[in-house]
Amino acid sequence: MTPGEFGLGEENNMATSEGTAPGAILEAVGLTKAYGSGDRERTILADVNFALAEQEFVCVVGHSGTGKTTLLRCLTGLLSPTAGEVRFRGQRVSSPPEGLAIVFQDYSRSLLPWLSVEHNIGLPLEGKGISREDQAERIAHAVTAVGLSGHERKLPHELSGGMQQRVAIARALAYQPSVLVMDEPFASVDAQTRAELEDLTLQLRKEYRTSVLLVTHDVDEAVYLGDRVVVIGGAPARVVRVEETRLGRERDQIETKMLPRFAEVRAEILREIRDRSARTTPTELLRATLGGKGTDGTRERSAR
């Protein structure tokens, strides 16, 4: 599979683009993101290309500080790229599109503390022209799907961290998106809850027939969940490896992780991240952060 897949879209905020990867629902094409200008410009992402296919699960990994969250914000229309573009169903994205939902890492901030579970889940459905009956049906189905039956009228502070993240996932699913984007969604919960939420996500992906893009620091999680794992690295960051897991759709926290193929893919990705990190010197990382300046904060000049 060649790098070149990602995109989003809504009829009234996107222009049709040519050259869309076959089968791609969400696609990044030559995506570059820089902050600042002139001497203060710093490039975070450079010429990123890859895509997410219909009903595919793709995980993005890379060492800390490579720009994974910046990539996610560009892909979801929350940030405009400096160059290149993001496409959804072949159409250029200029703002967050219909058909895409996001689950953030910090569930405590994404939920409104004064609203009950069911009202938090139903919030994105308001003003969308959906009848009250249909809204109630979607909310009830999402509550059942994430295992929160009996907790509908509780407030977020009455729930554990794992249950709060289930509310956030249910809210995204009630919207019935074609693409679900998750930004390190299980980083703030304990190991057992994390495993349960990983399996829940696989189950929901199958039930709702949605495509999933998940950003994570955890290579084991990426290999366990993903059909493909995209590794980004360097300064500025680029796609440096795309690995197909080939572990099948049915997965188990014990059995899958004992497979030779799991160990093989995990080792290859860890080796790529380690080697890429070793080739990126502290000075290069600092230069990317400072926008091409030297370590003393002054603009570097080419040697004569």
C-alpha cells in the first residue's frame, strides 16, 4: 500500500479535487503545516501523504513531539494546512465536515458537567434537522452499544474515567459518522479499562460500519487495533513507514498478542521509531521548534 490516503467533506464547504486515491474516504495529499513566518517560521509537518479507506482502522504512531496532534487537527478541518490538502470522499476540506466525529483524549473537558449522560450524547444532534424520535432512538442505541444502560441520567462527575470516555464515544457514534477520529482516547485510564475500551472500539467499528483513525503513543495498541499502522517521524515530520498488520478482523487481547505476526509488526514499528529518533539529532528537533534558528536563538547562516 503506497502512502497517499486521507480526506473529509461537506457539500457547501469543499471543492472537488482530482487524483483521489481509489477507495479513500479520508486523504492527506502533500500536507504541510508551518507556524509563524520569516525567521520565526517552523514547519511541523512536511509533504504528508496517506489515506483511510471505507471501514478501515488506521493507527498513527510516532515519538513524542512529532506532530501527531497537529496532523489530526489538519485532517479534521480544525487547522488549515500551509500547503497540500485534505479530502473527504474526493472533496477538499476547508472546515470540519459533516460525516466526521472526534473523540478527544481529555474526556473531562469534552463533556459538559451540568448535562446528564443522555443529554451529553444528544448534544451534537441538536439543530441538525433530526426529529426528536430519531434523536431519542440514536441516543438509546449508543448508550446500549457502549454499555451505559442504567446510567443515562447521571452527571459526568458521578462516573469513573472509563465510563466518561464511553460517554464521549457514544456521543460521537450517535452522530452516525462515516469516519471516527480518536486522539489518544485511552491515555488517561488504567490498563484494564484501556483494554476494555480498545475491544469496545473494535466492536463498535464493526457494528456501526465506520472508518476509524486513531492517534496513539502506544505501539502495542496501534498494532492490536489497526488494519494498518502509519508511522510519522523526523523534524519536520513525514510518513516514514506504513505497515499492514494482517491480523484479521476478530482480535483478542491475549490470543492476538501471542501471534508471531503481532510480535513481528510490533518489532518493526518500534525499530523504525527508535532508528528514526536516533537519526534526528537534538539540534534538528530544536531547529524545528525554533523555526530554523540556532541553539542560541539567532537565525543560522549558511557556512561560507
